Amino acid sequence: MANPSRLPGVALLLLLGGCSLPKTTAPPLPPPVSAAPLPAAPAGAWAWSSQIESAGTRLRGSLGGGAEVSQTSDQRLWIALPGEAAFAAGRSAVTPAAGAWLDQIAASLRGLPRAEVQIVGPADKRGGQSLAVDRAASARDWMVMRGVPARRMAVSGPDARGRGLAADGRLHIFVGEKSTPP
């Protein structure tokens, strides 16, 4: 029979284990405007709004430290954070530097209630797809703790061949608002 004094601890662990957010796999993302040509995207899938433009301008001026902010050709805001500054080698926990960046991004996302976010985590030499997805999930969880609804965010890693986004070692965050049909 189990030790009765240990049961509350076991129950707490079981409860907390059920609280983790699900990892979702999103479809591959198009690269930013400055990268390789984009695959054909559905016409009018995303709309560039003045609110997204304003958020991009604020983030461009405040992130610094190797972070990049741009507009994609499919009308989304693209944010790339250097992976080596965002995560320790072989680890998925967000570093203090990445936490500061993610705090600013979360503040912008709270002002964009219609925005959908896709986070692509970087892999490194010690870990592949699994580590990349865990890193993206850590970034998502960080922003959820700062008030961004989890239902608005999807996480993924680089494609199965290790090429494309996040194979470049950066954490990519895409923010877009769906265009509304006329």
C-alpha cells in the first residue's frame, strides 16, 4: 500500500501534469521578404493593418540585440530572435535575454486581439525537431504567462529535413490577422 503522506504530492504531480499546453504542429511558414522566394500563399489570407504596422514599428525600435522585425510578402509581421541568445545549447528554457524580448512581443500581441501567432523554434547540434518544438512551446508559454491567449498561438520546429525556418538557428515569430471576406 502507498504511503498516505505521499499521496497529496502524487496527486499534485498528476494534476500539474495535466495542465501543460498541447504542442501543435503548424504547416510550414513562408520565409520573410528578405529571404528566398515564397511559395504561393492563398490570395488575401492575411491582411496588413495599421495596428500590425504600429506594433512592428514599436518592436523594431525596442528589441535590438540582433533581433529582426520585418513584413512578409504574405502580409504578416515577422520577428526573428537569435537562437544562441534565446536558448542555452541543448536546452529549451528561455534565457533572460529572450525573456526580455518576449515580454515586449507579448505586450504588442495584447494590443492585437485578432492576431494569430506562429512560433518556429530553432534546433541546434544537440537536438533536432523535438528540441525545436520544445523551444517554440517555451516561447509560447512565456507569452501566455504575460497575458497572450494560448489559443491564438501555434508552435512548430524546422521541417523534417532540417532545412528552412529555424534551421538557421533563430526563433521565428509570425503575427498575422486573417483578412475578412468582402
